[in-house]
Amino acid sequence: MNKVFIFFVWLACCFGMPVAVNSQAPGPFSAGLDGTVSIDTISIPMPLENGHPLKLSLASPRPYTVKSGGNLLGEQYTRAFNIYLDEKGFPTIGIVVDMRLLAKAGTYELAVVVKKTDSTLETITVTLLRPAPVLDTISTAQVTIDGCTPSYSTALVLKETSKLANISGLVVHPPYFNICNDSTLIAIDKRPVNLPAGTALEFIYHLNNTSIDKLPLGKSIGFAQVTSPNLQTPLVIPFEIINKRSSWWIVVAIVLGLITGLVVRHYLADKKQWEQQRMNGFICIENIQKEVAQIQDKPYRDAVAQLLLGLNALLEKAGGAAYFTGVADPDIAAKIQEVTTAYNGLKAGLEQRLKDLDGQLKKIAGCFENDPPDSLMTRKLAAAGLSYKFVLERMEAFDPTAAEPSLAKTISGIREAIGDIKSYLLSVQQLFSKDESYPASMPQQLKTTIKTTTGTIMGSLSELKDDPNDLQQLTANVTVLRKMSGKLTALMNFYGESLDKAYKLPANKNNPAVVKFVQILAAWKTKLSDIATNAAGSPDAATYFDASFVRQIEQQWAEVLKVEDPAFGSEAVSPDTYSYTAVATGGQQPAVPATNIFDSNSPFWQQISAETTVTRKKLIFYGLLQTIILAVILCAIAYNTYGPGFIGTFNELLVYFLFAFSIDITVDTVLKYKGGKVV
């Protein structure tokens, strides 16, 4: 069609030219090539001279050069052209173009050299336009992997849309995915194909299953290049691969969220509350143990031990899973309250008993002042004193059960001692009121002083009062007797000292009679001292100083008087010189250490300590675990948002998880609120 068009243009020029023109130089020609054929032919009319076509010939076997964009092209392009002269009919220059060799679209300048009859050369310039094909896709290349099952969109369809040129040697290269650095994910036929102008062609592709594991979840985009010698630039086609988990993962996430919510509500929370109650129970046991460890009252300790053992037995039971087991947890708080109330009652009773005992002890404390070790009071109150000390020890050990009978024994011993001392003092008075209790050789003034003073001392017995209901009266009676004992001791000391004055011995102390009397005199003083202290514990003072001893004194003194120059004398004695000094009592003994379950080394206490440690760790663990879970949930809620479509990434699964968890917790809270459990 192009060459016919050029021919008619040439005719019009010829007939329109004036005859005066002798010749016409071959001007430049332009023509468009047909890109839909393999071989295209262009005919160029010969130039005219005097109205007749010139006779021309080709200057050489290949009388032409080819340029494009001003650049001279090489053999690869010149081989696409074939020049010949057609002298049949109207003479023309024919140009045959092999479109397969001239594959690249563009503008080509062909310079054809011809020779005239006069051997001059002429150059005919022909501009040829090679049309460019337009390639486009009319489908989207997409692969969706749902779980392990891939699904594809329609086949990849490529179409030449310009309808001006064919596309030959078309090759679709596999797409390259930069996210996983792989070009083998999509398999596609790479054999070159031809695409006629205005037509479309399908390319079948599929997913390479061996490379699926390289794909991350979500959308991966790769790019495939379509190349052809006819295309000025390769066509880049995007490929999408959407890798998502199976939709069943939504169900899994929902179920996991519900289960986690269930665990948090009915396991962690219940376990934490249970362990907190156990911890409170162990703390209660520990506090009571510390208090009772210093108390040695056995019935009290046994009663408290029963309370603690009952509480401990409850604490050792399994709990915190009532929702799952259907068995209600023991009410530890109520048990703690019950044990605390019972313990406080026992403690109040013990304190009241100790208070009563302390009041009674204070009333009789004066009975056990620190009397001289060998005094009359000390000897008579010795048994009661031991019992009294035992009561003090039991009081120090908070043991009223052992202290109460000992206190009663102490009081009874004091009463008995008072009676014995009173009876003994009366025997002393009776002894020294008789003349036969004194040797005839004793100065009368000394006898009178002893009798008078003894009577005066014994006159204080009238101050003694017997009131079974007044314990302070016991102390008052003991005080009276203590004073009397002191005065009696002072009197006996005076009596003994006065004997040295009453009986003046000769200068010859080695005389047998003198020596024997000195011995008798010493025995006499000893007996006086024994009378003052009742050294033998006799109920009658006469056992110390009988009539036979008095006769022995008289007889021996008579022997002394036989010695030349006996020396003797007596001095007036005033009974007003006697005095009395009271002394304080000594300290008490330390308490006996605690035993039984309240001993820190006892197996029971070791077990309680171990359980307390374990429970404390469990409480910390459950609290920390619940805190971590809630913190993760709250942070995730703040951080994540719902995506437009489910892919199956961790974030998306977490959204569903949080949704289920929040719904579970919210519903549970609403139900508790309606049930009156939430304030």
C-alpha cells in the first residue's frame, strides 16, 4: 500500500510539472513500514528528465547505507534491506525490508546511490518508519495460599494493543521476589513466542511448592520482566502472592482466647486468692506460735496446739480450683477467724489466771524476804520458800496450771510455818520463864533480864491474826514473827556474850576444871544459838536446854570455884539494846525453755516454716503471672489494631485472641455484677 501511494504521488508531480523542466533531482522520500508482515516492499519512482524517467542504475551491489538517529548502522541492520531496479512498466526503485531482521522499532534513514547514464552518481534518501508494538496485561497475576492450598487468579494474559506491529520472540521471565531473594517461587514457560498485532496470549503459571516455606505471612510482591526484540523496554509485570493461614486459625485463636480468659478468671485468680488465704493462715499460725513459744502452761499449749493443728490441716488441703473440680474451697478466712477468736479467748483466760496469781504472789511476797540463812524464819519457811520459788519460775514461764497448786501449797506451807514458829516461840518463852532453866550461879540480874526480855518479845504474838481469806495477813504475821525471831536472836547473842562476864575464870586456863568449864560454856552458847534458830527443827525449845545440862553447869562451876583466885563477875544488862534489821529477798531462777510444737526446732514448726516459704513463693508466682498476663494484654490492646483482612500474622491472631479474652472477662464481670458479687 505504501509503494502504490508513493507511485501516485510521483505521477501527480510529473503531470503537474511544466514541460520546460528538463530534469528533476531525486528528492527525499518517506514511507511507513508495515509491522504486521514479515517482508515489506517499498517502490520509489525514478526521477524525470524532459518529462521522461531517467535511466539509472545501482552504483554497486549494495548501494546503500542505513542510519538511525544520525548514527550509521552496521551489518545487522543493512542485511534487512534489499535494493533493486524495476524497469518494467514505469521504472521504480524497489526496497524489500525483512521485518524480522529489522525488529527494533524506530526511524531509519536509507541512502541509495544510483548512477546516471553520464556516470554521475545521485543519492536518493528514503526515510522508513518502523512502528513500535504496545504490550499490556489485561489480567492480574495473583496467587493466594490458604493454609497449604494455593489458588490462582486467571492466567496471565498479554495483549498487543497498538495493532501496528507484531511481537516476535516474546519471553516472560519468572518473577523475582526481593523479600525472600528468590526467583523460583513462580514457575512459568520461558519459551519465546510470537504475538501478532492486536491479539492476546495466555501464559499459564503455577506456584513452586518446594519454595513455599520461604514465603512470609502476608502479601509478597515480585516483578516479572517480559522481553522481546520488538519492545523498546521490557514490560514489568507485578506478581502478588498472598500467604495466609487457614481460616480455621480464627477459631483456634478465639478458643485460645476463651481458654486463657477462663484460666485467668478461674485458675490464676482463684489460685492467687487461695494462696493468699493460705499465707494468711500460715502467718496466723506463725504469730501465735511466737507468742505461745514463751508460755509453758501445758493445758494451754495443748489447747492452742489443737487449734493450730486444725488450721494447718485445712491449709494443707488442695484448693483454688473449685471451678474445675466442682468442689468448693474450704473457707480459710472463716477458719482463721474461728481460730483467732478461740485463741484470744484462751489467751484472755491465761492472762486473767496469771493476773490473779500475780496478785496473790504480791500479797505473800513479804514472807520470803532474804532472811539470814540460819535464822529461825529461814528454816521454818524453807519448804514454803522452795514452793514459792517454783511458783515464780512457773509465772516467768507463763504456766499458771503448774503455779496454781504450788501457790496453794506455798500458802499452806506459810500457814503451817507460822503455826510452828508460834508454837516454838511459846516453848522458848516457857523455857526461859522457869528458874530451873538457869544455873543457880548465874547472876540474878541476867536471869531477870532474860526473863523480862523474853516475855516482852513473846508479847508480840498477840499481833498475829488468822484470816484464811486475807493473804496479806500472812505477810503481816510473818513480819511479826520475823521481828520476834530477830529480837530472840539478839537476845540469845546477848545472853551468850553476858556469860563471859558472869563467869570470871581463873588465870590458869590450863586447869582441867577450867578447861572443862570452858567447854561447857561453849556448849552453853551453842545451845543458845540453836534455840534462837531452832537448828534441829524441834517443836520444843526445851530439847536444847534441859535440867541435866543446868546441873552439869553447876557441878563444873563448883569445881572451878575450888581453884585458887577464881575470877568472875557480872554486869548489869539492859534489854533495850536489842535491835532488828530486815533484809530483801533474792532473785528468781530463769524459766524453762519452750517445748513441743511451739519449739522452733520441733518438726511441726519446721513444717510450718517450710509451708510458709512455699506458699509465699506460690503467692508471688501467681500474682506475678497474673500481672504479666494482664500487662501483655493491655499493652497489646494499646499497640495493635484490627487489619482490613485476615492474613494470619501474629498481630492479627493476637487481635482475635484479645477480642476473645476481653469478651470473656467482660461477660464474667457483668455476670458477677448482676449477681451482686461486684461492688
